[in-house]
Amino acid sequence: MKRRLCQWYNGTSAIKRAYDAGKIDKSWVQNYCWNRGKRCIRKERFEQEGYISPDYLMPDGSINEKLKKEVEN
């Protein structure tokens, strides 16, 4: 798969940090971050509303309970 990185896939990205730490599956970054952020809820909300999503919100808008528990502790 040719990577077409989302402009927000950098050191400040919660999804990048979670992937680099082995906490989420590669499919998340392949389908969203390496696909220019296409259909990414996190990206859309940030660009349209300036809303910074919590670290446990996945690109499709679902909640990753494992990441949420880490944030809450």
C-alpha cells in the first residue's frame, strides 16, 4: 500500500503514538492515517470545529476501551 499520509499524522497524533507503542492494530493507520485521513472522524472534527478528540477516540468515531482505561488511570 502506498502511503499518503494525513497531514496530522505526526508526533502530536494520539493514533500515531498508540500505533507506535503497539496499542492498536496497523489497520487503523493503514485505513485512515496512511490514506490522507480519508473518512477520519478525528481529522474532520479538528478541521471543522477545532475539536481535539480524546486519545481513545478511534478514526471511525468508536471508543477504544483499552486506551480509555489507560487515560483514566
